[in-house]
Amino acid sequence: MSEVVENEKTGALAGMAADWSSDQRAFKGVPWHKAMMWVFLLSDTFIFACFLISYMKVRITTTLPWPSSSEVFALTINGHHIPLLLIAIMTFILITSSGTMAMAVRFGYQKNKNMTGFLLIVTALLGASFVGMQAFEWTKLIVEEGIRPWGNPMGAEQFGAVFFMVTGFHGFHVSVGVIFLIITAVKVLRGSYDNETPGFMTGRKGNYEIVESMGLYWHFVDLVWVFIFAFFYLW
Amino acid sequence: MSTATTHDETSYVPPAEVGEMELYHAKTWLGKYVFSQDAKVIAIQYAFTAIAIGMVALVLSLLMRLQLGFPNAFSFITPTAYYQYVTMHGMIMVVYLLTALFLGGFGNYLIPVMVGARDMVFPFLNMLSFWIYFLAVVVLVASFFVPGGPSGAGWTLYPPQAILEGTPGTEWGIILMLISLFMFIVGFTMGGLNYVITVLQARTRGMTLMRLPLTVWGIFIATILALLAFPALLVSCIMMLLDILLGTSFFMPALVSMGEQLEYGGGSPILFQHLFWFFGHPEVYIVALPAFGIVSDLLSVHARKAIFGYRMMVWAIVAIGGLSFIVWAHHMYVSGMNPYFGFFFATTTLIIAVPTALKVYNWVLTLWRGNIHLTVPMYFAIGFIFTFVNGGLTGLFLGNVTVDLPLSDTMFVVAHFHMVMAVSPVLVVFGAIYHWYPKITGRMLHDGMGMFHFWFTFIGSYAIYYPMHYLGFLGVPRRYFSLGNTDFIPASAASLNQAISIAAIIVGITQLVFIYNLVWSLFNGKKASDNPWNATTLEWQTATTPPGHGNFGKELPKVFRWAYDYSVPGADKDFIPQNEPPRS
């Protein structure tokens, strides 16, 4: 903690230079798993960036017209044609789950076992409902509109290919996140982090800071969704 | 007390910020040696697997040379088989041998022990990393035994040809190749996160970043490159697998094959090339940067002299790492991309020569007036400077668009990248093994066999690759199964090819001496002391040789100085270990 106080005195840049030229740790006070999560997310950012750039590239190269997003992604309710309705709900749910995750991290640092566990489960449920709605959306696109990865009745076949690939890859991230949220929640609720119970496979002691690393991943998945939303549904 | 002070010496070492690392102590034989969570065991597992699969790739290259030197003399080398050899040789050597050996092998062994940590920060993840890598190798090897054999698309796997009928291995080979690469990347990422975080967050007391040996710097920056470059390959693997298995058209334009219009349409083959080389060029430096780092340490130790311009060397590694991400399209000058791109990428490519040349000058200046000990590792390190300068200079030819166009896809390219990316790093690998073998096994390697190995490999490499430049100037194309009758290639090219092939076979056989040396010395080698080369870095200061689980004894070493205190005026010995406190 003393480093933090020192940094405030000397300014952020000088503090950073001091940390990086010091021994032992470049990021003072940051646990290993949190530093690892940041580096992993940087690598994952490159994966999603490559996906999105590939999407833009094939959208430019294909010779057939690109299906209109306001037509394809619309729902018809009571005879009303409402574009982007489902996707608006999905986005709202995912952003909300980011909020509950942030609250879980805060309660985690207060070592409030029950609230942390409860909020992690709420986050997991919101994530699961997002994946569920995505499954509904995919079903609608495949069954009702006849969109396949190799072709569709509306135009460029790359539309289905990139859409299913990128949203599928993102949905996979969300699903993995939900699984780990549940695991973390179980560990919180049975007191593994209060008692520093060693992990099943790694043997490392449990710790509430793990909730924050979990949160980093979850916020990242949300952030990626914002980009996917903009590039696939609004373009 | 003399008045001479060393470069970066402090008597104060800050207190420990965190407690000791919790080590995992395996109780069973399986847990200790097979599914081990000790970075040193994982390193040896990585090295074994990488060298074993590398030997397969070496044999493949000799089979190619047999066909080129003695066309059609061996009936089992069909054109199909030849293309499969080309593909598998390239992919194995670049990814499964060099990347795995430098980062998984040397990285795992050297990083924890050089930065003064008891182990990698995530031992369990590290163990998973190796086993996923191992499975990736198994999947790759399996492609030799499936119907149609391995892919013959060339190591760059360019679509559309990589997945269209007519290319060898389109039934199964290409699918297994892509799955294997996918697994490799997943496994590597697990290890790579370990290496990065161990360097950043788990150094011992007194070990600042600017006191790290250059070996660690090289491996550290190379790992960051890998973590940012492999995603592009991962994405292209996924998209190509979808093109093959689901019939999507990411990389496939509308085309006619075997007289029939295919179902594909609208995709971009150039997109694959961009993604591939966005991975592929940093990959060159993923292999080269650890070699740069290791060779700096070898030269310094065996010349008994501080590395010249340590800070400059560190920043050159960082600069090369950064620049390597904005030069990728110099592999694509003939792909039909916009000529202005060629201008941009030629410029960045030539800029990268600046930090690289700076490193070469510093290596030479380290030798300048040093107390050079001509040990076997030193021979390999000096040999590296020669081959690297040679390969680097031809890189300037190929980096310029106008010079590249006539040389593209000729033997000149083959000669260039084998000099700079194959021979050079491999010489460093050998040097590093001769240097650290005593620490890893507790025994010295046999010097005589080592000298024999060096001279035959070094001169042999020149015998192989020098004439290849000339063949390239003649216009002899690469990747051709046979040249046939052409007006522009004189008959003498064939005899030159023969000479190259004979040299290649001799160099290939020489490697058996090296393998024999590794095994022989394990049992009969001279017992090594804890610090046979009188080196300063922490791996030589361990309590036992080889270091036990946890690397150091009861207490972690404290670091008082940088890694290069050799021949310090006024000191008792010609080296001062990093953990030796200053005399007061």
C-alpha cells in the first residue's frame, strides 16, 4: 500500500516508472492471476479483432448484396414488424450482468460471502439467459429465414458464415464464463475463500481476489459484445 | 577495496513484497515425471518432444534434397510425396520445433531459475500446456497415416489450393494440420501467460527488469509477440476449417476446378495471406529474439566481458518486437495487393534492419578485446554471428519490392530464410544446449564430439545455402519437384544441386553425433561443477546441480548487481555472481 501513497505524491507517470524499474513486481499489489487475466484478455482482443476485420474484408469482397440487418434481425409481434427488438433485450441483459458482476467484486472485497455468491449467481443466470436468447435467434435465422453458413436466400453467403462464426465464438465465451461463474459462486458460498481452501487441481489457496479476475473476463465479454452489436446489427 | 565500481551495484535489497510461492509437491512417480508441475521437468519434456519431431522434419528435408540432387532416382519420392515433405518440413521446423523448443524448452527451464523464482507462477497450467502441445504433435504425426497422407499445400497453406482437389492431403491431411495448429496455439497460450507473468511478477528480491539476463529478455518479448500473433493464425485456422467442413466461403472466391463450377463464391484468398503473415512475420522474431538473447549471454560469458550496450540491447529487442507487427505484407509483394502497400511495408522492413544491425555491432563489440575462451558454446555463438549477418544481408535484397519481384519464389528466398531463420537459431540452440547441459544433467558434454559437430554443421550449412543463392539468381524456382528442360537454367545447376544434396546429407548425419553425445555424456560425461563456465547469472548459483524442486535452497537468492559483471577491475575473480553482495 505504501507504493500507492508514494505514487500519489510523485504523479502517475513517475510512479509507473518507479514500479517498472523496481525489483520483484512490475505491477505492485496485483496478484498473479489478475495480471494473467489482463494479458490473456489482450491476446483474446487480438482474436476478436482478427474476426471482425475478416468480417469487414469478406463483406467488401463478396459480389452479392449484403442482407439488410433491419430486415433479418427483426421480430414480428402481433403483426408489428419491430427491428432489433431481440438484440436490444439481449444487449440490455448482458450489460446488466456486468453491473451485477461489478457489485459481486465489491462485496467480495468486503468478504461478504452471501452477497458475493448471490450476485455471482444472478450474473450467471443473466449470462445463461443471454445464451438462451442467442439460441432462439439462431433457430429463427436457420429455420424461418433459411440462413446457413454456406448460403442464404437474401444474398451474400458470407453473411451467415461470419454471423454464426463470430456470434458463436462470443456465445462460447459467454458459456465458459457462466460455467466459471457458477464454480466461483459455489466456492464463495461454501466458504472456500474465507477458509483459504486449496484448489482442487492447482492446490493454491482460495482468495476473494479471484472474484475480480472472473469479473475482468466477464466485463471483457460484454465489451466485445458491444463491438459485435455495432458491426453486425447496426452496419 | 579498489576504487573500481561495477555498472549497476547496490548494497540495499528491498524487503520481500509477498510470501514464498506455494509449491506443488507431487507424491507419485507419475506426478513427478509425467504430469509434472515442475517447470524444469516440463522444459525437458518440451525439449524432448520438439527435438524428436524436429528429427522427423530433418529426414523430410533430406528426402527433398535426394529428389533435387538426384531427380527421379528414388521411385518412392513421387511429386505428391515431395509436396508433402515440403509442407511438413516447414511447419514442423518453424512451429513444432523452434517455437516449442525456445519458449517451451528454454523458456521453462531458464526463466524461473534466472529471475530467481521457485517455479513458474501457474505450474498446473504449465503442465497442461505441455500435454496439449504433445497432443498437437500426435495429431500432426497422425496425418502421415491417414488416407491421402499429410497436406501438401506448402507450409503457408494458402487457400484455395490448400483445400481443393489436386493438392495432396485434401482428404484428411489439411484438416488434421489445422486442428493440430489450433491445439498448439491453445497449449502455447497457457505456457505463454506463465512466462510473461513469471518475468513481470515473480522476480526475486533485487532483480529489476534491467538486471535480467538478455536470455530472459529475448524469451519474454518473444512470448508477448507469440501471444499477440498466434490469434491471427487461430482465426485463420477456424475459418479454413469452416471452409473445408461446412462449405463456407471465407477464403474461397468463385472458381472452376476440374472443369466444374464450385459451390464457393465471394471469399478472399488474400485475407488468408494477410492473417497468415500477421502471424507469420512475428513468428520469425518469436524464433529469433530468444536466439538473440541467448547468444548475447553466451558471448558475454565465454568472452569474459560485459555485453556491450546492455540497455541498447534490451531496447533493440523491444523495438524489433514492436516493428515485427507492421512488416507482414513484405511476404506478399507478388500477391497483387496495392503497390502503395509495398512501399509502406518495404520501408518498415528496412527500418527493422536498424535495431538488428545494432545488435550485431554490439555482439562484435562484446568480443572486441575480450578474453575469448573458445569453448564449444562459444564456437556456436560466433558461428551464429556469421550466418545471421549473411542471412540478414540477403533480407535487405528481398525487403525491397523491386529486387524482390524477380527473386520471389526462387531458391534465393529459400537460401535467405534458411540462413537467417533456420541455421542461425539452430546454431544458438546447439550452443545453448552445450552451455546449459552441465546445469541440467550435472555432466559436461564431450568437447571433441562437440567440435566435430560444430565444424561439420557450420561449414556444411554454408555448403548447402551459399550455392542456393546462386541458383536463385539463375531463376531456379523453389518448391518444384523437378526442373524439366528449360532454356534459362543451365545444366550446371543440376550438378550444383547434387553438391548441395551431398552436403545436406553430411550435415544431417552429423546431427546423429550430437544426439549420441547427449546420450553418451549423460552417463560418461565429466562431472560438472555448480558453475563450470564461471558465469554470473542465478541459474549457476543454485545449491545443487541439477537444481532441485524449488530451484534454490532454503532461501531465495538476493540480487545486488546486473548480470554482466565479468572482468571487473579490482575484483578477486573475473566474474561476480549476481547474488554476491558488494564488498564494503
